[in-house]
Amino acid sequence: MSMRDRINTALLVLDPQHLEVLDESHMHSRGQETHYKVVVVSEQFAGLNSVKRHQKVYGVLGELMSQFHALAMHVYTPEEWAAQGVAPASPTCRGGH
């Protein structure tokens, strides 16, 4: 199972209404399966600030976090996602190709 699939499966515990797991390793110089972007929309984020939301995702991913280099997280409640509808684009890597 790819790292992308493992991340996706782990995040299902958040009962997401919308979930995207993107492997953005091609945008960086550290090799394959190293950089990911997740967009998670879940009721479980309601009432939580961004730090608590990120901690919740880190907790769900657990030991997987040590198996890749970077994770860009975009976490929303369903209401926030309905208003925004799209996560920001990832920046271009400054340290690689």
C-alpha cells in the first residue's frame, strides 16, 4: 500500500465529508513519497482552533508521521468548506528542483 493510501485510510477515522490526500513529492528534491498535502473536512473540527485541529490530524496519523518528510494540512468544518470550497495551492519548493 502506498504512503498516500495509508494516510488516506488513517484519516477516515475523522469521518470526513471531504478528503483529499495529494502526493506532492514531485515538487521537491527529497525523493518519492516524502511530501503530502491533505484537505480534510470534518464536523470533528468544530469548536477547535487551527492548532487543535492539526494536533488531531497528527494524533490520527501517529507513527506514519515519521515515515515522510512534510505534510501540508488544510482542515475545515463543513460550514467553512462550503464557504471556501477550495484549499490554497501549495508553494513551489525553494530547496529543490
